[in-house]
Amino acid sequence: MFIYVFACLLLLAPALQAVFDLPLQLACQQAVLLAFLAWYWLAPDEKRRGVLAKKFRGLWAAAALSLLALVVSPFKGYIFNEWGNYAAGLLIFVFSSFLSGQERAKTDRAVEAGAWLVFALVLVQIFFLKDLAERPPLTNLNALALYGVMVAPLALARRSWLLAAAMASFLILSQSLGAALAAFGAAAVYAAARFSSREGSGNKWLFAALLAGAVTVIYFLQADSLAGRLAWWRSAWDMFLARPLTGFGHAAFTWAQAGFQQPGAFREHAVYAHNYYLEFLAENGLPAAAVWFCFLFGAARSRAGLIKYSVIGALLHSFVDFGLSVPANFWLFCYLAAEPAQEAAPVKERPAPGGLFTFKAAFGLALLLEAALLTLNFKSLAFERARGRALAAALGGSRAAAEAQLGPYLVRGLFRAPALEFLGRLTFSGPAAGDKGFSSAVYYEMALLENPYSSQAWRSLERLYGVAGREREAAGLAARKAEVYK
């Protein structure tokens, strides 16, 4: 029964990614988490033990270290919801590892149906809405191209030739050079794997074609695209150096990057680092990244069949782009990377000593984490509603009413820094800015006490203090910022 929850997520998430607002995001996370908990409670003993088996230890270690990075993150009030997307992907990987052949086939069909749905949306946007470039499925054309790279081998393995062609068309429509290079790289690995076989003599022509295609792609690489990536990679690396052990928290690059952007660098800001490995390293720290990357490449080595090249293509694409940072793509990747369960005759085993205790302890810890996450989700939705009311009050000219709406969040807590920065924006240029920015400066100064890496607070204070008569404040601000971004 629980397979249908995961199958529906893999079917619908790619098409819904472009409208993935906070309530929908939280609903998808909870669907996966609750379904996994129910499955784990009802699963046979051998599957319960299998969840804690040696092959999953790297995954659980990465999850724990990434959660620790979130807990100590200066941006946790902004990003804690995003960690649920990562956790959902890990649970999809674990659950998919226990699917029988029949269950796997059903889920594969759901993935195929989802791919056709995405393709239909692309056609509608091209021929009717004419807005594919502005609002493509999966939020970005590069992410759409990676989706095609991952689904195409699955379609070939299932002999769905039309679907494979439809997915290949995403590379042409998106003109994603990173996805093209990933596809060529995965094909080259496939050809190399067959080189020692009797078919190897014919692979020299395939290698030549792949090399020509890769050279063509590199030739059309635009200088501004390369310059932008180099700047974003440098920002991610500087973020890692600032907090090498714990990072800034999963998905924090969006909020922290502007503060680490080098002066005069090409392109000031980006939501993603355009390199999944550097981004994960900067956000989660070295211990979590080392464990997670070892686990990922180990899963790629153990995967068999054509699906192996979906995983390889995604890992190659991740060197030059951000596709796996998009939740729908990450969830599909986790499903494809999971090795199917081996069919074997049941073997009666004596329960391991303490097995029941281990199960109860693991389930109890999972319940506590789920309860904490669910509570935070409700608080996050309440905070979003309060921000909406505060904005309406500020636009109506009442700063006092705006402050009152966010008053409960100005005490110590998860949302204190976001609330302070939001009030800083409201009083910076809105109708309530009659005090020439004094209130805004107070809010931003308080926000810096909560989060010294708040690039928005630094940037806004530089504007507020960069006027005649505030030279002393400006000089002090520059000295303080230099201490933070050493």
C-alpha cells in the first residue's frame, strides 16, 4: 500500500516543482515521512533490521551530520524547512531498496507517467502559453534537462522508445551544455564498460562520435556562463572555509552567498552554486560531505543495468550545475540510485540480541524527529501568515500595526532573525520610513546580533550609513564586516 505514496510523489513532483510553494513542499515531506514510519512499523523483522544494515550506515551518518549542521546554522530560521526535502530523498532511497520486482515495476510506470506529464506541460508552454523560458517545469531549463538525462536510460531499459526521444528533446529545448556534457559522459562510461566485450571493436566509432559531440558542446560554451560559475564556486569555497566543520546549513547558499561574493565578481547573486558538490560542502561541512559523497559514489558503482547511467549522468551534471538541489530531481535520483531488492527464498534467522530494543529505539527517535518537524512546520506556516499581515499593515501606513503582527516572533526563537530582517525591509523604504531609516537600522543591527552572516542586513546598513553625516557609523560597519568575512 505504501508504495503508492512514493509512486505518486515521483509522478507528480516534477510537474508541480515550478509551483512548489511552502504548504505544498511541507505536504510532500510529510507524506514521505509518515508513509515511511508506517511502513517501518509494519515491516517484517528482516526489513526492519535491513534499514539499520551496514550498507545504509553512510546514509544515516550523512543525515545526522547534515541535521547537526542545520541545528547550528546561523540561517536555520530560513532553511529548516528545506532539510525535510533532503530527508525525504534519503527515505525514498531506503524504501526503494526494499521494493520487490513487481513493486519496482509499478513505480517505474509512475515515473514514466510523470515524465509524460512533464513533456505535455512543455508542449503546452511552447505552443499555447509561450512561456517555457520564463517558467519551465522543474523551475529551470537546466534542471529540466537533467530530468531528461535521468529518465531517458529508464525509458530505454523499459523499451519506451518514444519516451526516451521525448526526454532527449529536453536537451535540445533547454540548450543546456552541462546536461549535454553529462549525457556524453554517461554514454562514454557505457561504451567503456563494453570495451572489453566482443562488441568493443566497434566502440571506437562511438568514442569518436562522443568526443566530437563533447568538443562541439565545449566550443559553444559561453564566456559569461563560465565566469558566473567560477564566481559562484568561489563563493561556495569561501563559505566552506568560513565554517569547514558544520557549514551554514542545508540550502543556506541562497541566503549566505551574497556576503561571500568577491568585490567586482561577475554576477552578484545566485540561488544555487551551480556545483552540487561545492554547495553541499559549504552548506553541510566536511564530515557530512565526505560521508555523503562516499555513499553516493558507492551507490553508483553498485547499480546495475541502464539505470546506472541515469545515476552517472546526474553525478556528472552535478559538477557544473545544480539539478540535484531541486527537490523533485533529487527524489527521482534517490529512487534511481537505490539498488532493487534481491529476490531470495526466506531464511529463518534467530533474532539478534537486542533487536527489538534497537527497533523500538530507532522508531522512537524517528517519532520524536517527526513530531518536532511537524510542530516547526505549523509554526512556519503561522509565521508566513503573520508576515503577510505585517506587510499589509505597512502598506496601509501603520508601522505600529506591522510591528504588532510580528511582535511574538521578536523574542528569542527560530524566527527572530527573519522577523527582524523583514521589519527592517518594511521600515526601510515603505510608508512608515518617516524616521529616515533609524528604525530600519535598529532592526538590521539586531538581526546582525542574531546572524552575523546576514548579507541583507550588511547591505542595507551600508546604504543607511552611506549618507552624509554618518561617516563614523559607516566606518564602524566596514570594520565589523571585515571581522566576519575574513
